[in-house]
Amino acid sequence: MNDWRIYRGAGLPHDEIQRLPAPPPWRDFSTGGADDTLAGSDRRLGVRRRLVQNHHPRPAETDAVNAALYLRRPLLVTGNPGTGKSTLAHAVAHELRLGRVLRWPIVSRTTLQDGLYRYDAIGRLQDVQLDRAQAGSPGSAAAAPAGIGSYIRLGPLGTALLPSDQPRVLLIDELDKSDLDLPNDLLNALEEGEFAIPELERLADREPVVDVLSDDGRKVAVIGGRVRCTTFPFIVLTSNGERDFPAALLRRCIRLELEAPGEEQLRAMIEAHLGTETAAGEGEGEQGLVQRFLNREPGEVIATDQLLNALYLTQHASRAERVTRERIADMLMQPLDQPR
């Protein structure tokens, strides 16, 4: 069938959704179950993990990662969208076998409390009231109340600071989207590697050890109401460069400016996600899109995932007219820094 379209805008119901092909590897959520701790890394690195191992980052990137590992300092990675800032955290976790990447996405309303832990006081109060109501019913036995630990869940930063033999990898994504206070609020936790949970500190005499939920969904013990790391986590803070950070944060970080991927890195990325033939640019369309990305105007911002989207979709529209494929590519590869 020559028509690549699933939706045709004709207004008549049909079953063409059955023709929808498998999703791009970086948008495949079918393996992202609760037990699949590496599903996020698969999407970031490419499902062809063996091919990804052939990709070598620039020397400045490996130097910065090793400096952060040796010095137990956070790595602040700055660069345009699509340069691989977030992927770097997944690549380190994959190569060093450090498990699932703990991800803390930052928005304008994010506070330090969100990253450390959350205490569901309202949920606990509702459960107490429900238990009392059930205990007052004729013939019902009083249920043992749930402990306070059932209502406390550590956030990504709190989980990263748990005692461990190996460092956890924590991605604090798009820190420049935060309000003005968060970078300064992070200083003490990043410097001391510990934090207190006041709700548990008040009970430390009666309950010195309390089991709470981690960001991984596991029960972990908190002793004396404090979480203190024994191995400082590998923390990657990313920024699109939309704001400046205070000097107090900068001096605590190893800083890395990521440039757009060169041709060798780009080919390796395409190969990992879409296969060898696409990376080699064996088709006329693939060659044109890759060269268009590499030869973009200085300062023009086009993310690598825009190129991957264009390559994937034009492959599936390979039988469409050339003008159609070009229109699709133009739609998907609009510069991010130019208003439409």
C-alpha cells in the first residue's frame, strides 16, 4: 500500500490503526513495567545496546565525568536542547552498572522538599479516622494502625542519599526551569550528603528505626530520623542555559558545556536507534536529512531527536511522493530558536 497515512481526515471510521507500525525505540513504553528498571535507559541509549558501546564521547565529557566521580561532586551539564545532556547520566549508569537512573524533573513549582521526601499527613489522618469508625461498628475488631513510615516516601534526591556501597546516579533535569530559590536550597544537601526528616526525628526515642518507601518503591530503613549517604551519588544537573546560577552552586559542581554532536557521534546515535543502514545514509532521503542537520546555520538550534523523528517517519513514508517526504522533514526539523 502506497499511502503511509493512518489518519486521513475523511471523517469515515475505519480500522487502519491496525497498520500502525512499532513505535520508535525512544518512544517505546511497552517494556516500561515496574520491574523493568532499565527501560528508561533503553529509550535514552537506543535498544541496540551493543551498537551504543561503539559510541565514544568527546575527551572533555569523559574528563568531566571522571572528575565528578573522583571528587564526589555534582556534574553541571549545560547545552542546547538535544545535545545529550540527560543521556549522559544514563550512559554512565549503563557503563558502570549503577542501576536505574533516579530522575528528578524540575519545573517552576519544584521545591527541595519534592526531591527529598513527601509526608502524606492527610492520608494518615484519613486512615486513622476510618480505623476508628470501623472499630466502633458492632462485631468489628480494631485494626492495628499503620506506622508513620507507610506515609513517607523518599524523593529522587532522598533516595540517592541513602547509604549504599556504590553511588546511585541521579539526574536533576532542567534545573534552569526552577524558581530562584531552588539552586541555593540544594547547597546544604549537596555539600553535607544528608538531610533530616523532622516527622521521624520527633519519634526517634520511641522508634529509632522506621521503614519508609524509596523512589524505587522499596522499603528502606531510616535511622534516627536522618538520611545520610555513605557513598556520594553521581549527580548530573542539566541546564539549557536559560539562566545563570549562583556562584555558591557553581563552585560545588564540575561544569561541562556540551556541544552539538559531530558527524561520528551523530552516526553512532542513529545506528543505535534506527540501525546500520539508516546511519550509513544509504538512502537519498537519509543523506539529505543528516547533511541538513550537520550543515545548519551557525547558532541555529535543531535537536538531535528532531533528526531521529524525521528519519524514522520519512522511512515509513518512503513510498510517498518526494514532496510529501520533504514536507514532513520540514515540519519535524523546524529550528527551536525561530518563532513560526
